[in-house]
Amino acid sequence: MRTNKCRINMKKRILLLFALCFMTIGNTFGQTSDDIENLGSFSAPFSTKWGLYPPNYTDISTRYSFTLTRPLDIVVSHCESTLEGGTGIFLLDKDYMVLAANVGDYEHCVDGHAYVVAPCLLPGTYMIEMDWSPNVRGSVYTQLQGLSPNVIRSAKNIGEYNSYFNYIDTKDTSDPYIGYRSDDIYRNSVCYGFYLLCNMDITVSHCGSEMDETSLYLLDENGNDIRSTVGVAVEGACDNLGQAYSKRLNMPPGMYYVVSKGATRNGRITTRIMGTKTVEIPFVTEFAESIGNIGLYDPLFIYENTKDTNNPEVGYQGYDDYRSGVCYRFTLPRVMDAEIFHCGSEVEDTEVYLLDKNGNRLAYNDNYSGTNACDFLSAHLEMPSLAAGTKRKSR
């Protein structure tokens, strides 16, 4: 795990290296185009590597050019370098606009060498400026990769969290240097990345944005849309219903990305990402309500009860399959045939789970349509010759 002390020391080192590298880049611009080595033209994803030995160079910097004929994400790395000092990488366009720069990255490179990412570069010619610490031993090994565009490579990293946080940022997606430039559904979007160190409840919204209609996406570490698969969804909305809102409880530790964009046009979007530590809730059986005693010789036992699971004091507030359910406990004194159903409920589509005394699932029913089925989609569960013991019926 990265520590705060490591981060502080790394920041000091990066600031010193930035000063050195910017002085160097000023001298480098004075060179002629003949000093630039052409790495070639690329029309598909690619990867190329090369090395250099600093003592063979009269200067402590060099530069290369390459051309793209299709949009690609570009990654330039010195992670495999053996140089005992620091390195710097500056990626520029044909007008010498700096697109990405780095003079030390412990997140990607173990030894803290430079690493840069430039998302979705459009067709054109680009230049790599490189420099390194003088009078140190070792070699500089560079890897240049062109990857199929993925919006998460454009993400702004907003931190790691294990307690409450509230991040707010406003971006104008109509600015070509801000809005993501791919041709997929994330075109003209902005992306934010964050890492959860523990289970947390996350709320993401565009409430208060200048734009009236917005969209947001929640992605995992690989860029997959997980809006409907991770955590537990909770209803909610902005005052302006066209502005996107999403709240999910009990999101597990890991890397996540939020993508914000206009639904119908580009403009200024305010993204708020708020997190609170998930409250631990006991298992559903801890809230079980006893249905009474079943006598050893009772030929028939009938229990009926109605609960409103909309009431948070009634519906289970856990984060698993039993959320918003109610739980009943009963003990069979002998082997009996059991029938559990929700026929006649106001809620037409229900589920029923039968658990043993330890909470292990014995049976489950949803949308039953066989013999003795309810009129609608209410659950109906028949368990012939159910063994003696304590059982719990949930939901």
C-alpha cells in the first residue's frame, strides 16, 4: 500500500525534476529538425522499444517523431530503464503544444522513471522529447505504445478513499482539449478515476450543471459499464430531472471511473462524486420474526402476515438478495410438508427464499407458474418432506 510519506517525498522529487527538465527542453528546441529521429507511421495498435546509453550523448536530451493515421491512445514509458537518476518525457503536437509530460511516476514505474499517457490522439505527427539526469550510470529504455482508444486513459485521478469525501469539478466538454475525442459513446466526455480502499456508498450527480440534459457512466478498472451490476442501487434524482444522478450502496474496494457528458449537446457539466463508508448491517436472519410454535402432533399449521417493505423499519436494509425483504423464523418438530406463498399480495411480482438455521439457502422461487400457482407472479414454494429443525423464510 502506498503511504502518505512516500507521496510527500515523491512530490518533492518531481518538483525538482520538473525544473531541470523544463530548462533542458528550452535548449532542445534550439536544435534543427535533422536532430529528430523518425520512428515511423502507424495505422493500427502498435508497440516499439529502444534503448540509449547517456554517456554516448553530448546533451542530456533527445527527441523523436512519429505519425498516426488513425486515432490511438499513446503511452510512452521509461519503466524498464536502468538509469540510476531520473528521466523526463514530454509529448508534443506539431505546433509544440505539450500534450502530456512526466518526470517521475512511482504509480506505473517501480523506480520512479517517467511515464505519460495521451488519450485518443487524432491522425497527425507528434514529437517525443526525452531527457535524463546527468553523470549517472545506467541506460534509458523507452517503450512507445499505440492502443485502441479507451476513455479511462483520459481519466483525472481524484484520489484513494476509505472515508467520507466530496469531490466537485466543472468542465466544458465543448473545449476540444477537454472533451474526449473518440467516435464511441464517450465522445466529448470527461472522465474521473478514484480508488476505494473499503466498501463505500457512492453518489454521482450532475445536479446544478449549466447543461439541462446530461448522461453519466460508471466503469470498472477495465472500462466496462457497471452501473447495474456493482453495489445496490438507490432511487434519487436532481431537481432538474434531465441532469444525471446515480447512487449505489456497498461498492467493493477497487478502481472506478465516472464518465460525464451532455446528452444532446456539449457544454459545462458539474460532476459531484461523494462517498461515505458503508454501514455494516447484520445478516437478514438476525431480524427474523418468529411465527409461533408448531406442535409435535399438529396435523396442520397455518400462519399469515402482511408487511409493507417500503417502510425502512420493516424491509431489510442489507445489501444482498434479501434487501427490502422480511424474514420469518419457524421450527419443525418433525418431518412435514411445507408450502410458502405470497398469493393475494398487493405486490404482484415477489420472491421467496427458504434458509436453514445457519442462513444457508435451501430453496428459492420466483415467477412460479406450476400447480397451485398464484394469479400473478407472486412466489409459491412447495417443500415436501421438509426435515425437522429451525427454518427461516425471507422476503
